Amino acid sequence: MIREYVYRGFERFWHWTQAGLILFLGVTGFEIHGSIRFFGYEQAVRYHSIAALSFLTLIVFAIFWHFTTGEWRQYIPTWTNLRAQVEYYLLGIFHNAPHPTKKTVLSKLNPLQKLVYAGLKALIIPVMVVTGLLYMFYRYPQRNEVLSLNIGSLEVIAVLHTIGAFLLLSFLAAHLYLITTGRTPSSNLKAMITGYEEIPQDHEVAAAAHIASEPVPSK
Ligand code: HEM
């Protein structure tokens, strides 16, 4: 085993802040929706707006970080091993089968994670942001530029925003279970707190060998 620095400082800050904000947006959002009662409607609306603006700010920094570090490439979906990964979570995991994907610093996500995280980043979160902003502008239509959007009805916006909220919170629940399925039940959690993870040496060596064997691009 080698102790590898897998998750950098900003990555961990972004991960935990995003998790907290999504949970808080879920609670305040479902209070606005009328499903629960916690802060009171008026406060829930105020808190939801503040959290939404914080979320948007975080997203801007996260996009910048992903592109400047090249980490966005970790999320490019792949079919390789996808089926094996799904079978592992449905069956193999209950029989102590080996993990079909070997984690390395250069490839942190398994094929199912790549697919799901890419879907969140490219589809669900953008839908939440766009419908959330339209919702905001519709609710506070005194701004001139907002009136020019000429939104006729809240219905489609509200339904899409609520479906997105269900999907995000379902993802959060599944994610909580899946973080316990690492090398040990707490190894994934510890890695996202400290940044360090114990990775079998042969995985890293294999990953390095794979890179070394790639042809060097000609100029
Ligand atoms: C940048 C992102 C977001 C923005 C701008 C935003 C904005 C809004 C606004 C303006 C409302 C209506 C408040 C009112 O009635 O006055 C709302 C409702 C709601 N939001 Fe968000 N929101 C965002 C993200 C989220 C997230 C991530 C979740 C859940 C995880 C969520 C869940 C909800 C729910 C469930 C409602 C109630 C929908 C309904 O009953 O029609 N929102 N949001």
C-alpha cells in the first residue's frame, strides 16, 4: 500500500461545501414546496435564495478549478468496465468479490461514477440553476431585464426544479451508501477529509506503466 494524495485542498472544500449546500437547498426547497415545516415559509425562501447564490458562486470557482487543473477529464464517461461495475454493486459486493475498477491518482472515478457525476454536472445541476434563476426572476419580476423574459407560467419551471431536487437528494442518499463501499467502510470518507488514501502499489505502478507506454505526440 502507498499513501497517496488523491484529493486536493480545493477539491475537498468544494465537495463538502457542495454537499452541505445541496442538503440545505433540499430542506429549504421542500419547505417552500410545502412537504416539511422547519424554518417557516418566509425564512425558508430567504435561506434558499442565500444558499442558491452561494451555490452559484461555488460553481463558478469549481468550473475554473476543473478546467485549470485538467481534472474535468476524470469525468469523461466510458463504457469500459461499466457493466462489471454495475454487476459489482448489485451482486459482487455481497459476496466479497474484488472491486472491478482499480483506483489510482490519475483515474479516481470508476465508470459508473464517471457517468453519474458527468450527468449531474452537465445536466441536473445546470437544470437546477437555470430553473432556479427563472423561478427567482419570475417571483421577483420588478427587474426590467426579467420582465423582458416574458415567462408566462411557473408550472414547467417548478416541476423541472422539483424533479431535479428529487434526483439530487436521491443521489445524495445513494452516495452516502456508496462511500461505505471503499477498501474499508470508512476509507473513502477519510480520503475526502484528509486528502490521502491508501492505494495498492500495483495499481499505481500499472497506471504509470500505462502512461509511459503511450506514444509521445509528435510536434
Ligand atoms: C442555483 C441553484 C438554485 C436556485 C437559483 C434556486 C432557486 C429557487 C427559487 C427562487 C425557488 C422558489 C422560491 C419561492 O417560492 O419564493 C426555489 C424553489 C425550490 N427549490 Fe431551488 N434553487 C436552486 C437550487 C436548488 C437545489 C439544489 C434544490 C434541491 C436539492 C432545490 C430545491 C427546491 C425546491 C424543492 C423548491 C420548491 C419547488 C416548488 O414547490 O415549486 N433548489 N428554488
